[in-house]
Amino acid sequence: MESQESLCSTPSPHSEEKDSSMFRPLVRSHFQQAPPDRFNAVYIIFFFLGIGSLLPWNFFCTAKQYWLYKLSNATDHSPQQNDLGNYFESYLSFASTVPSVLCLVINYLVVNMISAKVRVLSSLFVMLVIFCITTILVRVDTSSWTYGFFGITMACVVIISGASNVLLGSVFGEVGRFPMRNSQALISGQAMGGTFSAVASVIDLAAAGSILDSALAYFLMADIFLLICIVLYLILPRIPYSSYYLKSLNERAQHTGGENNGPVNNDTGSVRSAYPSNNAGATPPLKPILKKTAGIGFSVFYTFFISIIIFPAISSSIKPTSSSSDSLWTTKYFVPLTCFFLYNFADWVGRQITAWIQVPGPKSKALPILVLLRTAFLPLFIFCNYQPRDHLHIVFFDQDFYPAIFICALGLTNGYLGTLPMIYGPKIVPKELAEPTGVVMSFFLTLGLAAGSAFSVLVVHLI
């Protein structure tokens, strides 16, 4: 893993030298004096925290058959109840992202008032409690109060997504103090969480005797994993490698003979003097952070805006076109494999590639252009075999391999183009602004998810 660390600490030789020079000195000045990451323990911990940060979304999202069963297993069926099932992914996306914007704003305001440790542990604890409630509801007969179950589920999604985004913003801020390979570990963990949940969903479907048994095992797995994340985060500051990077800038300057007092570059030097590292309890200055991150912030926003419109609201409702309507492939495995597994695996691959290739750079105009080109995915998915279709009755891509190819391309580009700016953000500002910048970058991400989820409701109804 040492060779990977050297690759991740500086950009690829093919990236723009001008862009890469912006953040290379941020890690190099301390790197030789830092203790080694023995057994890659810190890398693994951030990888697990990456999985845990998006665990709620991934597990709620991939349990589609369970939600459909609960919402359709009512004693008194009505067209409104059918709508709850047909548009559940759109409601889920909206409930999981819109309130998260407010939580990230609060997280930014308190970033210097409440320690990252308190924010991370409280978020993980809230997520664990909500998942325990969700697990208990699996065994509760909700057939006589479907709307009540739907309302409780949406409330759980709102709370757990808010906690998840506070966790994500806080951990992104903390990992910004470490060498870049740890940022890549966190982001790769997020993508692996999706792959993990998709594989677990397929295994549960194959092994369990019923949908309820499958859902119970599925959510219990999430409960256990969140407990593991809590334990690992408590261990993190006890490791010498992470303890070194988590020290305040003043402590580190004394440790290294004051070599960190100078500015990283001309642009960030003025920010550093305006925001000293001992300014504890104050709200971080937003204007200089936005000035440095506006371009890459837009790239994060639009990447996830397009992705959340399509996944899972549209992609999970694409039906197989094979003539055998009663086969297991058609009735049980098509959506979990072609939608959730392929997307999350491709997303993970895209994020992993950023460990070796970091092109375009943070100032390159090619980055927002590539992000904007992803708009073409919208018509590609809309004209697959999406069902039910109320307005657009034409299906151009009427073979099962089309949605599989499209979902792989969507996931791959989401992973790569969404990860690059998230890595760049905390590295192009002074070290003392790394944590609030991580929160700001998470805000751009969540804002894209919120806008995309709201827009997906409109797109689904227009189809």
C-alpha cells in the first residue's frame, strides 16, 4: 500500500502540472515525519466509515421488493396505495436528500463549536437507533395501516439521512487533514457500500424463504455494521498515524519546528492570515471557501443531480423484455442485478480509478464539460422499457442488455467525475479550512441529490 500512497499523494503525470501544484505541498511538508500507517489500519477505518456514511441510503434503496410487499399487502387496496409503490423510489429520494441540505448547513455553522468526534459518534448512534426501528417493523403487521407505515418509513428516512449527511460532512472534513490516499479510501468505501448492499440483497433473496425473512436478515446486517463503524471510529485517534494528522495546526507547527506557518501558495496565504488556526468556536469564513471551490462544487452538484434523477427512480422500474414472464430472472433477480448491483459496482470502479488517474485537474475546463455531457443519460433511460408508461409510450431500447450497458456507464462516470472534485476540495484550501471545506463539498453533493430527487418525481410522472 506504500506505493499507492505515493501515487495518491500527488496527481497523475498526465494531469495538469499547474493544477496539481495547488495541493501537493499540503501533504508533503509533514509526510516524512508522520508515523507509518501500520497494517493500513487508518486506511481501512476510513474505508469502513465510507461504507457506513451511505449505508442508510443503500439499504433503504436496494430493499425495493420489501417496500413493495409492505405497501401492497394492505387489507383495503386503493389506487393511492398503488401510487405509493409505483413512485416509492421518488418519494424515498426526496425524503432522503431535501432535509439533508438543512442538516449540512447546521453542520457547517457548528463545525468549530462541536468537535468532529461528537458529531460523528452522535450521527452513527442516531443511524443505529433508526435502523433498529426499521428492523423491528419488519415483523410488525402493517397491512391495516399502510399509510401510517409509509409515514413512519419516510420519517425514518428523513432522520437517518440527516444524520448520515452530518456524518459524511464531518468525516470528509477530518480526512482532509490526511494524505490523499485516505480521502480516496473514504470515497471508495462509499461506493463499496452500495456494492455490498446490492450483493447482500441478492444473497438474501436467494437464501431466505420469504421477503420478510430476507428483509430481517438484511437490516440486521446493517445494524451490526453500524456498531462496527462506531467501534472503529473510537479506535481511530488511538493510532499514532491518525493521531499525528488529527493534531491541531498549532501543535503540529511546534512538533515540526514551525514549518507549517507559511502559506501554501499566494492564494491561500491571504485566507490563512484571515482565519488563524486557533480561531476555535468561530464560524469558518464561507466566502474564501466558495471562491476556491465554486467550479468543482458545480461539478459535484451536477454529477449527482443527473445520477439521482435516474437512479433508482427510473432505473429500478425498467422491466425485462424477455418472453418468460414467470422466470426467476424476470420476477426476482433482474432489478437487483441490472440496476443496483451493476450501478454500485461500476460506481466503485470509477472511484477506484481516481487512486491512479486524476484528470482533469481542479482548474480544468474539461471537468465541468464532461459533467454536463452526462445529461445524455436521461433520454437513454427514459426510452428503455420503463413501466408503467402513462404518456411516453415509445420504447427505443427494447433489449435487456441496453439498460445494463447504460447503468454501467452511469455508475462509472458518477464514481469518477463525482470523486475527483470531492478529493480536490479540501486540498486546494489551507489546512485549517480543510474540515469546513469538506462540509461545503458535501453540501454541494447533497444539494445535487436534493434537486435531482425533486426533479425525478416530475420526470417519473411525465413518463
